Amino acid sequence: MTSRIDVFKEMLEADPDNTMVMFGLAKEYEKTGQHADVIAVLEEYLAKADDEGNAYGTLAKAHELSGNREKAIEIYKKGIDIAIAHGHPSMANEYRMTLDLDFAD
């Protein structure tokens, strides 16, 4: 039986610039707790895609779970800017609340 991760990897081999497949692969890695893989795939995704903010939250959370709080904060802040630029104020507010609640020292 082929895993969903394997399916996404095969799809990316056939079409390495398919950002939808990249995002799907990152979400599958997220489900299995493979934070380093989430980070690697989403960094490549963000270099190629015009993301509206969702990937930034996933990437920030992966950095947080990997122990890199400063990088997570930086990415949440970038996600706020991107979400606002794309007309997603509720996403921006969600990231602000995460910063206020989870990263306040």
C-alpha cells in the first residue's frame, strides 16, 4: 500500500514546480509530525508560490515544534503581512493571537 506521502512525492517527481502538490506534501508531513520535512517543503513552496498566508502558519508551527521559537515568530509576522495583503484579516488576527498567547514572555 502506497502512503499519501509517497503519492505526493511521485507527483512532485513528475512535476517538480507544482506548488499545489508541494503544499499537499507539506500537510501530509505535518500530520505525521515530520517537522523538518514540513519546513523544507514549505520553504521551497514559498519560493515558488504566491501564498495567501496559510503556508506561513504551517511553517511557523513547524519551526515552533522544532524548538526554533524566534524563527516561528518571524514567520508568523510575515504571515500576518501576507494575509492582510491578500484580504484575509481573520487569518492575520489568528496569527496575532497566536503570537500574543503562545509567544508572550
